[in-house]
Amino acid sequence: MDTRRTVHCIIGIFVILATLTVVQGQIKRCFACRSRGNLGDCKDPFRFNSSHLLPGVSAEPCASGWCSKRIEGKKDGKDHDLAIERQCLQRSPPDDKERCAEALVGHRKIFICFCYGDLCNSASGIKPSYLLLLIPLVCQMLFRT
């Protein structure tokens, strides 16, 4: 094993871990919007990211780090029956677990998802912890003979 390659691998691992620390330590944001009907900007599929937003959609700081997506009404029902809202939660769920479930609010049945992380209440995407998978790839590329 070449000493230079070992040093490069260690530097690569350090850079990835430093990036993870910065990403994990920053203030979390949540998408905030509300749409009624199938034509709103807050509906699923949600195709926005923090650099491409429309006037009715914002990426707001969230002190708790917990975001939600709430769906009221039937997805296949009449247009005015459906409402989707994305927002920051003031507090974390009592069990601190990410999940989606049906719930009763008053006499209305809703579908709600809770998630923890930066802009997690959008479509699915890469989470910072997946960056750890890059460490073996970096080492493999550096140690190739």
C-alpha cells in the first residue's frame, strides 16, 4: 500500500465526516405551504427544492427540526375536498419517531407524516447519513492499482 494513497484516503474520509458534521449541525428548515385541490403548488408529487420555490412555497427555519405533511380529504375525491399542508412542528412527536399515519382531528380524518431533518417534508431524497456510503468508494478509487 502506497503511503500517499493512504494519506489521500484519510483526507477523503476527513472531508466527508466534516461535511456531515456541518450538515447535521445547521438549523433545520421545513417547506411551508398549503394547497387546496389538485392544482396547488403544495400537492404531491412535490417537485421543489430550496433553490427553486414559487411564491406560495417557502423553506422556513424550524427550531425543533421536525417537519410535517398533512393531507385532508380524499386524493381521488372532488377537487375542493383535498388539502395538503407542509409545515414545521413546534415540538417533536412524543416518541421522537418519524412516521406516517391516519389521525383524527376533531371529527375529520387526516393523513399526516412527521420527519426530522432539513427540508424532509418534500419528496424523498438523499439524507446526509447516506454520505457515509461514499467513504468506501473514495478509498477504493484511491487504492486502485
